[in-house]
Amino acid sequence: MEDATRDTRVMTPDEVAEALRVSRSHAYKLIRRLNAELEERGTLTVPGKVSRGYFLRRYGLDGAGDERL
């Protein structure tokens, strides 16, 4: 799949692992945890992928907390 056509709304385990500097297997565990949180809120999820926006908010990587520094 070419980068231009890649769906940027979800993150793969490789992307999560790279963003957090963890192993791929640990990234899968984190994705399962995040997806469980989303499912509790009634959101549909895709196994093995996580919403990019939710991931960034949960891990404080969206820049929203920068103004507090």
C-alpha cells in the first residue's frame, strides 16, 4: 500500500510501537486496552488498529496539554 493512500485515521501496531518506542507485541497490548476503552463508550473498533485521534489524546501526544507547561 502506498503512503499516499494509507488510512491515517487509524494506527497500526508498528506505528504505535514507533511512537511510544515499545516492542510490537507491547503495542498490540496497548491497542487492545485502548480499544476496550472505546468499546465501553460504545465506539466500534477494528482489532489490531486504534483510532489515531484517541491514541494521541490518551498519550498526550496531540499537543493539547502544551499550553499548561
